[in-house]
Amino acid sequence: MQDTPVALVTRVNKGIGLETVRRFIGAGHRVYLASRDIKRGRAAAETVGARLIQLVVTSDDSVRPAAGAHVDR
């Protein structure tokens, strides 16, 4: 599992972001889907089989805990 490529994709609730997640998963990546809105993010993650991270990329108070809780070091 450590050799599995990892991707973090933002703006993924629909459109090109969600399609990007699908393609990464199809290529064998472990994908973290980052969403500000937990409800919409969860629905999107379930649709494509990604892992959800609640994240506001413009907020350090959001980024630090998300990285610490979800990304392997």
C-alpha cells in the first residue's frame, strides 16, 4: 500500500473535479476528496469511492488538522 500513488483533489463535488477523482481512482491512486461542505463531499466521495477530507484550503486552521488526520507520513 505504501507504493500506491496518493492524490488530493479539491473542488470535487461535481464537474471536472469529480471526473479528475474518477480518473485517478481508475489509474490505481488512493484519492482524498477535499470538500468544504461535508454533506456534499460525502455524497461525492461515496459516488466514486474516494476518501473524504473536510477542508477549506484557504484556512490554516482547516489544513493542519486535515493533513495530520488523513495523510500517512
